[in-house]
Amino acid sequence: MFNRGKSHEKNRASAALAASRLGEGTHWQGELHAGPEGLCIEGSVEGTVLSEGQVVIAPTGLVKGTIHARHLTVRGRVEGILKVAECLEILGTGWVEGEVELATLVVDEGGTLQGTCVHRLVAREKEPLPLVPRKEERALDRHAPSASGTHGQVPDYIPAVRGFDRNRY
């Protein structure tokens, strides 16, 4: 909202930096492999797009099929299955329809995501165990019978203490 000029400049720059470009009016059918340098699709693709880097779908771009990428920016239209390792950005003119598996999602005003979206957990260091046990574990421990004595059990009656007025409290 506040950085519109910067956002569009960044997106134009990322499309310009792509090492491979499928130009407007070009139709590709089959499997398309791109390296870590990136790929910009201005034409149409039917099939699978595999990239180790960023894939940019230009406003004139159309992909029907599967996309596997580290980072995906959509300004055109994508229909199918998307597996994005890091971030999926759907800009104002972007349309994504299908099944999406991703780590981070950014949708600009006007962008559309229609279908299912599953958040993939990013590999993190092993999380420390909580100091307080889970609620289910606490409930089981509290009501478990003890092997010896009356520890943990409620007595049948509680003797009244002299000088204690129940009505007072």
C-alpha cells in the first residue's frame, strides 16, 4: 500500500535479471528445466516447470501444469500444482488456481488465489521441550492411582477443624 513504486521496480528488476526468458507469443509444451539463475515466462507453458531459483510469470504469461521453484512471482495466470520452497508472491494482476504448497505467501491487492493452500514447515533447529507438560499429560498424571499409600488420592471425608465457620467463607 505504501511502497507501490518500490514494489513494482523490484518486480521489474527481478524479471529483467532472469537468465532464461520464454518470450511473449511463445508456447512451450512439456517439461522446462531452469537453473538457479531464474526464469521469466511471458508466453504460455503446458506441462512442468522445474527451477532451483526464482520463476516470474509476467502479466502475459500463462502456465497450465506443475511448477516447482524456490521463489515464484505471479503477475499472469497459473493453473495447476505449485510447490514453492520459499515464497509465493501473487501481485495485483496475478491469478493462481489449484493446489499450492509453500513456506510463505504474499498476495497484493487485486491478486487472486483460488484452491487449496498448504503451509510447508521450513526446516528449523530442534525445538526445546516445554517446561510445562501438555494438558493431556497433566490430567493423566493427576488421576493416576498411586502404588503405595494414599498419596494422590482423595480421602473419603475431611474432618472439620475447630474454630472454622463454613458459613463465614
